[in-house]
Amino acid sequence: MKIIVVDDEPIIVDTLVDILTGEGHEALAVSNGKAAIEWAGMVRPDAVVTDVVMPGLDGVETAKEIRKLLPSCRIILFSGQAASTDLVSKARAEGYIFEVLAKPINPDLLLKKLNSAPEEVEG
Amino acid sequence: MTIKTPWIEADARTGGNEERLQAFVNASFDLVYRMSPDWSELRQIDGKGLVANAGRPLRNWMDEYLLPEDQPKVRAAIDRAIQSKSLFEMEHRIRRVDGSVGWTLSRAVPILDANGEIVEWFGAATDVTARKEAREAQRRLAAIVESSDDAIASKDLNGIVTSWNKSAERLFGYKPEEIIGKPILLIIPPELHKDEDMILGKIRRGEKIDHFETVRVAKNGERIDVSLTISPVRDERGNVVGAAKIVRNITENKKIEQALRTTEKLAAAGRLAATVAHEINNPLEAITNLVYLAKRDVANAAKVEKYLQLAGRELDRVAHIARQTLGFYRDTSAPTTLSITRTLDDLVFLYEKRLEARGIQLVKQYGEDIEIIALAGEIRQALSNLITNAIDAMPSGGKLVIRAAKSRSWRDSKRQGVRVTVLDTGSGISAQHLRRLYQPFFTTKTDVGTGLGLWITRNIIEKHGGTIRVKSRTRAASHGTAFWVFLPFEGKDSVADSGTQSDVPANTSISQRSR
């Protein structure tokens, strides 16, 4: 599976990419939303895992752009801040439904999630 | 102006005194008139500039000089005087020569012949408009004072009460007769008696006291938070002879302020929780991943060591943040020794990520450790508000300068303390916003904040005997905002001359050393 990981904290993207690669995925680390959209257009990933609260383009806006670009791409948002739920529900009101995980994510759980079909997110 | 002799012809009894009477008429300020026995004809009038002169006898004199609605009343008084052949005396309105309506006090005496019949009336009238208006103004003022919701009282320079209105009676429970003539100290709590010397001192120097917040005590012993405005009362020569004071009960305001403070504390705690969540969950995410990797690569000792090293660093970060923030809003009720520079360091550390994310360059200009005695949690909150405001003012980068240095008070150069400067290069605050900056609920940030931050900041600083100043520029070439805070080394001691003395709650003795 081709996966792009987006987070402004290098240690988080680096470790996640290491974990995903170890499980046989092709993972790419980027540090901001703009780069994520650019790389998504080039590598056409199967999944994108992105932080929500980031400087510049936030994770929800990034996810919306990628959804437009690659409708079949799996998008998982992860966040450590309560403020991000507002962003996510705003996106939902606009018709964008994303899976959301709270930081810290258990890596086993993330891997299991990626290997299973996306579950319906409750509205 | 000379009046011809007809005045004299009329009076049979004045005989050879024509000149003396004429002189008297001329010398008088009063207008003088002669009336026919039944007042149907005004025979002569010298208006003295007050009313129009009449050169010839006037039959419709009432229409000429009186207002229509006043005529029946005046006529009735005249009829009574004619009937009793005695003095006519009445205060009534007249049309003045300039067209305006004034008040006059008019008196006329009947001149009787040998048979006791009225030959003529001889009268004089004085303009009493000014006196009447002054009296009315005084009555109006007295009515205002009496009906005011604020307690209004006056005292002489020895502090003896000279007047006492209804609201004063309601507020303090003393009836006017119980307190007029007694010392004002009756309503001043014993420990604040020295205030009265300060107040009287200022009044004697002719100074006014504006909104002095203090405590007074009612007859039943109840303590009342009040705001006093006291003005010197002067005699006509300008000498201060006493003081008039307006007392406003601000007990309710104080309660509301306390509630607002609590609200802001909760809101600040909420904002802090959001920041802490972000700052803690990120390192936790990293640690979780590193632990996973260490387990996965357990055979590779070099790799595991690297992961654990990184995890340790992230753990330090979590621990540091927890230590800083969990102590952050602890309600310290006793002042302690507090390092201003370390407090600033902790705050900067907490907001480091936010600064980085926005591309804000931080310039720290302080070296030596500066300690003050204060309520640590409150001072942290005050400084934190200034720093987060500065960060919020620079959404797309800029420079944040934080300075701390030993200094002296702007108000009193004998008071030593620390001056903290927080300066940003944001867009600045417009003059119209600057005026309302410290008002509760004033905010330009509609999405975050309660509009209480700076209000509470100033509250905290003033409670510690400090001062806060702001300067802001909004020009394109040079813009930004600077806040300066002065905090004395040791809370505040007696500051009788600053209006905020009673702001310090009785249970916090800030000047007390607790080392």
C-alpha cells in the first residue's frame, strides 16, 4: 500500500514511516499540507494519514483537496487537540466525511485499520 | 432722567417736601407708579428700565404689563386692598421692557383724603427675577440631592457632617438628625480612620477626590464597598470651607467583578487545557511509535538504543510541560517568592511551538534572575495573557521581544521592582480600541477569548501594587504594540493615595514575607 504521512513534527512522521515500511508498505513523510497535496498528485497513494492542526494549510483542508484529486484514496486524520473536532465537523457539514483518530495512536491499531475496509463514520 | 412734579401734586400730606420726594423717587431702584382709586387707570409709571414708561394715563394697563392668566389673581388682590383701604402687596409676573417675562414684588399704599376716601394709590415694584430664579435653582438642586440614588453628604473642614440626604440615610441607616453635627468618622471603619486625614488634607488643598474605592460602615455595623467622589466646597471668596461627597454603593459591582474573574479563570483554564493537550499528545504520539519500533527491532541493540534515547527526550518534554502547567493555575492564596525571569522562561517554553508555527522570532532580553514576592499563579496568568495576546497579534510572523529588568515605579521613584516589557510587531491597536482595552468583555478576537484577559491582567497587576502601560502603532511603516508592566519587589504596602487600596482582599496579605 502506498501511504503518505503528514505531520509538522519530524519525529512523528519519521517513526510512523518507519513503522509502516516495516510492515511492507511504501510510506512517504511530508511536513505540511501543501507538500502532501503535491506528492499525492504525483504518487497517487492508497491512503493518507495526516495531522489536523498544522501551520499553513490545516489537515482538514489538505484532506479535502486530496479527496477532490483522488476520490478513492483512504484518508485518516489524527489529532491531539480538541479544537480539531470543530474543523472536522465543519468539513462534515460541507459533505466531507473523514476518519479521525486521537493522538497518540496505537501503531497496531493504525495498521489494522489500514488493512481493513473503511468503516462508516457516524454522522 | 427727571420726573415732573405730578408725583407730588397727588399727595396732599407731603406739602412742602416736593423736592425731597422727587429725589427719593429718582434715587430708588424700584419702578414707581400711581393708580386711580379703583385701579382702573394707571395714572403714571416710571419703569426704571424694567418695564415700559407710560407718558399718559393708561386704562388697559393690565394687558400692557401683566400676562392674561395672571390678571384674575392680581385683580383679586387689588380688590381686597381697595376694600380694606390697606397695603397692596404681591409677587407676580410682569412683561419687561425687553419683551421677556420677569418677576416683581409690587407694593402700593392708598392715599386717603380728609374723609378717609381713597384719592389715589402710590406704588413701587422691585425686580425679583434673579432672586426668584436663584431660589428655584436651589430648590431644584435640593430636590435632586434628596432624590439621588447616591448618598450625598457634606462636611466641614473638621470632618463634621453638615448635610445628609435620603440615600445616605438609606445606605448608612443614620437619620439626618442623628448624624448632622457629628464626626464623619462614624461611618469610617476604625482601621481606615487615617484615610480621613488624607481626604481632609486633599480637600484643604482644594483638590478633588475621584472614585476612591474604599469601605464604609453602616449604623448596624455592616461593611459596605463604596466609591467616593469628594469635592471641596468654597465660600464666595474662594476659600475652602468644607467638602461635598457622593457615596456610591459598589458592593454589587464587586460581586459581579468577582464572578467575571472566576469566568475568566475558567476560560483561561479551558484555553490552557487545549494548549496542553496539543503539547502533550504530540510527544506521546512519538513515544508510542518509538516503543513500537523498539519492540519490533528488539534484536538490533544499536537501533533500540537510538529509539529509547529519542523516547527519553520526548518524555522529558511531556514531564516538563506537565510540571509547568499543572502548577499553572493552582490557587495560591499566600504570596511566595517568585522568579519573574523563570516564569517568563516557562511561558516561552509553553508557547514555543506556537511561535515556531507562526514564524515568530523570539528575542529574550533578560539575564539575571529577578525575584519578587507575589501570588505566583496570578502573576503567571497576567504575563501569559500579555504573551498570548502578542502571539495572536502576529498570525503571519513577526518579532516578539520580552524584556525584564530591575526598575523603579513610574509613579513613585522610591518603589523598586521589576519592569517587564512584551513587545510585538503585529498590526497594532487602533486609538479607538486602545481606549477600551482594559474594559471587561472588550475583544477584537471574536473566535477566541472572553474579552476579559487584559482586564484581569490589569486587575492582578494593580492588586500587587503594580502598573501597566501600553503603546501601539498602526502605521504601515511602523506598527506593533508594547506593554510595560511594573511590579514592586514586595507586593504593596500602604498606598493610601491610590484609589485601589481596598482592591486587595482582606485575606491576602501580600506584603507579608513568607521566606
